[in-house]
Amino acid sequence: MRRTIPFKIRVFQKKDKTALPLLFKSCFSHQPFLEKWTLPAAQKRVSQILADPQVVGWVATVFSTPVGFSFLQVRQGAQESYGELLETAVHPYFQNQGIEQALLKSVRQFQKHQKIKNVMVLAFRGKHEKLFKSSGWLKSKRSVVYVSR
């Protein structure tokens, strides 16, 4: 049985900028992603996300050390604001402890507080699809994702 580690969810802070690329690389270089992220590539992606003034972020910490994150970009549509969940992940050592669900809960609370009608996310099938469903997210009936290869 895996022991649950006490964690906290807080809004992203500037002091997190140095730790996030390492965390990003660890999260997305592991199952199920297995992408070959280098530290410079992760630094570039994190910098790209944080440079956007429309991005809001949350960080999960264990003993003040970031172990997970979630970033939401708020956009203006024709009639109303909507959001796109850009990245959300938890370090492999801290998965299956409710951290990602807590991050998604923070996103949903922000959505309700800011009166953002829809927040969308692109998720892998399987474990991640189940995570979003169990966190109260619904599969879109209006859109389908197409991929060019």
C-alpha cells in the first residue's frame, strides 16, 4: 500500500520558475508519455507558458518543494471567456495520491469564480481520461480531435 504524502496546492509564484523545468522534464519523460524532454527544451516550454499574461498556474508542493503543476490559459471568445488547460502533471514519485485531482479542483474553482463557461483540455486515453472523468470533467459532444501524421 502506498503511503499518502501531505501536500498543499497554491497559486504559482515567481520563485517556482527554477524548479518547474526540472519537474516538467521528470513528469513528461515518464510513463505514459515517455517523451525525450531535455532540460533546455523543458525550460523553453515552461518559459513560453509563463510569458503569457493570460496564464494562471497552480503548484502542488510537498514540504514546500513543487511536485506537480497545472496551467490554465484564459482566452476571450466571441461571447464569453473560455479556458484551455495547457499542462497538468505530477512527478511520478507522487502520483496516485490525489494531487492531480486537487490541482484540477483548483482549476474548477477558478473557473467558477471567474465565471468562465468552458475549460477544455486535450487528454490521453486511458488513465488520464479516467482522471478527468472522475474529477467531474465531461467529454465534449461538439468537437473531435483530428491528427495529421
